[in-house]
Amino acid sequence: MPTSSRRIHRPTRLEDVDRARFWSQVDVEPSGCWYWLGPINGKGYGVYGRWMAHRLAYTIVKGPIPDDLTLDHTCRNRSCLNPDHLEAVTNTENIRRGIAAAASEKGGSQKDPD
Ligand SMILES: [Zn+2]
């Protein structure tokens, strides 16, 4: 079925995502984290087109994320896409965890592929 598009590759729907291209930008680390090698936004999260890269990875592997839930990185690496390191929680819970994590440790490992 022909689904070619001449537009800039900015998929908004899951069906439009070029999965091979998406996964080619992921580097699996010995630690178990799947580092995103593509663009990172100002908050440290990977982005792919109009998607947050970790949300896209989770959606592909585990299924849709309920509208009222957000994904928390249990490994605290915001650029990690490993669905097993992502937990769907309420936004309130995620913020609470983020504050707690920020209070206990500052910074983190940023990986620059180049
Ligand atoms: Zn991780």
C-alpha cells in the first residue's frame, strides 16, 4: 500500500512513523538504557518529529499511553527510550518523583554521540 509523502519527515501519527529510521537512532547501552542519538529538547528529552522519543518508543513497544498519564523514567535518564525503564504514571506523581529525585541528586550523564 503506497504511503509515500513528500513532506518533511515529521510524523504525527504512529502509523506515519518510519520505525526502522526511528530505531536506527537508538543506542542500546550495556547498562540497559536505550540512548536516543537524535535531537534533544530543552528539557533533555529526545524528540522525533512531533513525538517525544521515549513516548514513541513506549507506544510502539507497549501500546498507547492513556491521555491522563505521563511517562516517568525509572532510570532517571531522560534520553533513555527503554520501555522497561518507563512507567506510566499520573502527571502529579511524575512531578512529585521529579522533585524528589532533583532533591536527592543533581545532574546526570549526558551522552554526546559525536
Ligand atoms: Zn534507562
